[in-house]
Amino acid sequence: MSENQLMPRAQIDQICKNAIDDAKRFNFSFEDYSEKNVAELEMLLGKLNEHFKSNEVPAETVEKIAVIYGVYLGEAMLRNYAGEYDYKWVVKNGEPVLEKIKGFQMCPVTKVYKRLTGDESENVYSFYNVGKHVADGSFEKQVKKDK
């Protein structure tokens, strides 16, 4: 896909289905894209992070997992709040991102990758919650106010 092209709905749905199916291997159910599911996703990514630190896992595998769970995270954000602020899935430099037309972007795939390869400070549940303030514009207003 070329830069900034809208991501096809069928592709998003398939990636999310892969995340939902994969999570079942770890006894997690991500069927409803709820905030609770995002908190559980954080727990799952923490377990995967521990596994990756103690085992040699190919970078390509980590990247694929980041895409699967990152798109799921982004879709939860889109369904629960970002969609009402005109965010859409686009592909930017080969990565799925949530972008507001002529506005901000949120990169859940990058965040999941950082969580898988970093530590708990890269918490995806916190990212999800901060995303609410980015989406509604209150984050930007607070930053400008604090300057």
C-alpha cells in the first residue's frame, strides 16, 4: 500500500480476528473490544514480553505479533472513542495508524511493539486512556496551556 492510503475494512477485520484467535491460546477473550479487553491485552503483552526476554525470538515474529495486537488495540480505540472524532485507519510508511484528517495520528502498532520489546512503562492500557484525550483534543489544549 502506498503512504496514507486508507486501510481496507476487510483487512482490519481479518487482523483483529487473528488477534482474537491468538489470544485464546493464552486463555484471553477479546471478543468485544472493550476497555476491559484492553487491560487484559496489557497483561498478555506483559507475558509475551517476559517470554521474549528469556527466549530468542526472531525480530520478524515480534513485528508480526505487534501488528496483530496493535491493530486490535487501535480498533478498540476507534470503536470506543476515536471514531466519533473522525479518526480512520490509514497506512503510513507501511504501518497501520489511526489518523484524523488534517490532524493527529495515533500509532498503536508502534506502541505494542515497544511493549513487547521494552518494559511495563510502555503500558498499552495507559496509551489507550491517553488516546481518549488526544482524540477529543483535550490533550493538545492542556499542552498549549502548560507552555
